Amino acid sequence: MKRTENKVIVVAGATGGIGEQLCDDLARQGAKLALCGTNPEKVSDLCARLRDNREADVYGACVDVTEEGQVTEFLKEAENRYGTPDVLINLAGLSIPGKIEKTEESVYDILMDVNVKGTFLMAKHFAEHAQAGAQIINLGSMAARRVNGGAPLYCMAKTAVNILSQGLSLQLAEKKIRVTTLNPGGVDTPFWGDRPVKRDKLMLPQDVVDTILFVLDTNPRVAIHSIDFESMEML
Ligand SMILES: NC(=O)c1ccc[n+]([C@@H]2O[C@H](COP(=O)([O-])OP(=O)(O)OC[C@H]3O[C@@H](n4cnc5c(N)ncnc54)[C@H](OP(=O)(O)O)[C@@H]3O)[C@@H](O)[C@H]2O)c1
């Protein structure tokens, strides 16, 4: 039996390439899901698919993770339906490449808000109620480990996610709540938009999902701080 069976799992940014695959696998393992994204159609389509294909117990909501009121409402409703959530997986994120001297202030704000503030707000309100044994998984990126000139602000934001996770991990240890950051290299998802990347060299969403499932299946006595991984084709 997997440790995720009957667990209440919150997935933020569930409607993206990694999130959809993750929710499908978690539903198959028998988890109860509370999921969100900002696009109402994508949220309702994903919930319908999970119910139809996996008979999943799923609550979906349209939530902007940068808005504290929306985050608290979402987590309150998840708790009302399923009880205190056991796991939070923060996938909501985006990258906007560009040269710093040409970058608008609004681009800086959205990059920091979605990647960093969103992670902070979700973790803050999850941790308020979380019980011993709970887990938080935050998505960083190899961009935090190896800065690239194409998207330096994204590298900065994901570095902040790593540091935030480390701090959270130290603060939540006394409550026996574990925090892990995953730092994947490139993954073939809509994240890349029309940027000229060699998609056949990237990892697949399933590769990240397998790593998340591994972390979730680890014995609660073990804290996994972070995992860096990427496509062999990128070495
Ligand atoms: N793909 C890669 O190469 C790669 C590599 C390393 C790390 N990552 C990280 O992995 C995570 C998932 O990436 P992905 O590839 O699945 O990206 P994706 O396909 O672009 O999905 C991004 C997800 O984030 C959600 N999102 C964006 N802004 C949001 C907001 N303000 N509030 C709530 N949700 C929001 C999107 O929902 P809506 O569309 O409904 O807004 C979508 O569900 C991200 O944190 C990304 O930075 C990705």
C-alpha cells in the first residue's frame, strides 16, 4: 500500500504539464485531491477527467496563489471537505525570459509573486493547521543551481524558493512536518510556450512525478531536503 492512499493532498498549479500527470497518479493511488490553477476551464476539465477515469475524490478551485484571501478560502474548503490536509505540493510557477535592462517592473513582480510569494502563502496557511507527519514539496528548478543568462529573474526566484524551503524545514521540524525542494532541469510541458527549446532532449512530466511520488513514499523518519535532477541529454 502506498503512503498516499486516503491522504488529503493539496496541489497548487495542478493544471500544468507536471500537475495534470501528478494528479492522475495520485488519484490512481487513492489520494483525496484538492487542486487549483487560475484558469476555470482547465480546473473543471481536469476534475472531470480525474472523476471519469479514476473515480477520484477531488475538489477543484480557481485560485490565484498570490492572493492570500483566495489561498485561505481554498485551504479552508479543502479541510471542510476532507479534513486537515496531509500534503502540500506547490507547482504553481512561471518563467518569463529576457534581458534585465529590457525587463518591465511588472514582469519582475509577477515572477517573484507567483514563484515565491505563492509558495510562501500556500506553505504558511497549510502549516498553520498541518499535523505531525505532514509534508510540503516545493518546486524549485535546476535554474536555481546553475544560473542561465536567458532568464536570470526566474533563476533568482527559484533560488528564493530553495531558501524559503530550507527555512520552513527548520521551523517545521519541531512539528514533525517535512519540507522538500525538487530542482528539475527542463521538462517538456506548456511551461516553455513557443521558446526554441529542443523538446526531445527534455525530461517528461512523468519523470518529475516519479520523483514526487518517491518523496511521498519515504519513511516519515527521513527528511529529504532537496533533489536536483535533469535529463541525461542535458549533461
Ligand atoms: N517545465 C519545466 O521545464 C520546469 C523545470 C523546472 C521547474 N519547473 C517548475 O515546475 C512547476 C510546474 O511547471 P510545469 O512545467 O507544469 O508548468 P506549466 O505547464 O506552465 O504549469 C504551470 C501551472 O502553474 C499554474 N499557475 C500559474 N500562475 C498561477 C497563479 N498565480 N496561481 C495559481 N496557479 C498558477 C498554472 O495554472 P493556470 O494555467 O490555470 O494559471 C499551471 O497549473 C513550476 O513551478 C515550474 O517553475 C518546471
